Amino acid sequence: MNAAVIRAESIDELCLAPLQTAADAQHRCDAIRVRHGRYGFDGPGLHAMAAGLEVCEEIIRGSSSKQMFDAFAESLARACCRPPAGEAPAA
């Protein structure tokens, strides 16, 4: 889903909202695991995941393999605290 967020940034800002809401639902699901020892989505989280996965699927189907690979590489770079391509490192 992180790669889909990267692709959405270059496609349309409207695609980002459902993906961000789904990511928030994933964070809440993880918090539930910490508290209760089991994964589980809350009600709004289930709906957010359904909408987010629908957008994610559309992005993947409409993107080339190269575009998705580049988005995946960018998501790894962001996760590893490296600046995105074309940006100078933080001083």
C-alpha cells in the first residue's frame, strides 16, 4: 500500500485521502494488537480498508510495472530515512 501512496502522489491528490485513512486504520489495528494481543480492525477501520484497497487496486491496475517498481523503491527510501530522489539530504 505504501507504493500505491507514492503513485497516488503523482496521479491525483484525491487518491491520497482513502489511502491515508486506510493507513490510519492499520495503525489502530496494530494498537489493538498491543492492547489485546490480537489483531482486529474497528468498524470504521474495516470500511476504510475496503475503500483504501479499492483505490490501491485501481492504481496498481493502471500503472506499469516500472512505475510500481519505482514507487516501491521510493517507499523503501522514505522508510529508511533517505531523502527522495532529487532532494538534498537534510543538514
